[in-house]
Amino acid sequence: MTRAAVFDAASFFCTVRNPARCGPLKTVQVEGFTEVLQAAEGSPLAHAAYMLATAWHETARTMQPVREAYWLSEDWRKKHLRYWPWYGRGYVQLTWEPNYKRADEKLGLGGRLLADADAAMEPAIAAKIMRRGMEEGWFTGVRLRDVLPSKGVATRKQYMDARTIINGRDKADLIEDYAQWFERALRDGGWA
């Protein structure tokens, strides 16, 4: 039996919607969670929880792919980011042309990301970039398996160390809290 056959999304979302956490979710947030869950299918519990926590944090809780410095204009990015037009996009910030090329090749996109970097803004592609990048150490060289268990729950320290997969120790404590919350929601939904 596959994970999809036993995972109860309703129970997952019931826990996520806890009023002490975030309360009601917008439709686009539910769609974003769903994309990340689909991309994470087959991942160990702690890995899936950390992917969700990363997406929640990196997208300012929208669960939709974002552009680097999303609150600023494209003109600002062009003027201030030395790697423009290969600036950060997605659930995690994929940057620099060689990284877009690697993601394109690893995901079998046939040059699509190189022809249109904004393809990294498509939720399904963004979620796949996040999973493969976190699993294979694309962002900092640290991989999910380097810091998180392949079975069962993760400790607070493990989730804090997992931040090194994406961005050193920046906001590690906050994202660890999100990971614990999403781990609970995944367990409530039956993620093994």
C-alpha cells in the first residue's frame, strides 16, 4: 500500500489549522501544502516535516513560490542582484545560472528553466526543486539525511541543524518550531 493510499489529508489540515498556529487557511495555501506533500511523497517523516517548514518560512506563510526580495520590483532586482536574471525563485531560493541548469537537468525539464527562469515559480516545479535540492545538498552541500533521521521523529537539535541545508543557522529556532508542528500534522494524517 502506498503512502498516498493511507495518508489522511483532512486530519493533516485539521492539525495545521489549529487556531493557536495559523487558523483558517486560504485556498492557495492549501494548494501549496498539497504540492509540497505530493513532492515529498515517500520521504521520511522528519524530512517531509522539514520541507513543509522550509516552504512555510521561505514563502512568508503563503505556501506559494516567491521571488527573491518579492516585496521589491523587478527593476530593483535587475539593478541590485549581481546574478540577475538568475535570482532566487520558488519555495527555496534557487539562484545562479549553473544551479538553474543543474535543476533543469536533474528534473528532466529539457531546458525549460534555462529558457524561462520563471518556470521555477510553478508550484510543482518549485516543490520538486526543493525536495531534490534538500536531498542532494544543492544549496549548501548539507543534505536532509546528513542531519535528520530516516525513521521516526526528529529532535529539536536535529531540526535546528537542518537549517544548514538552506541558509546556515538563520532563523533555525523559528523553523524548528514549524517543523515540530508539521511533524505532528503529518503524524495525525498517518504519514509513516
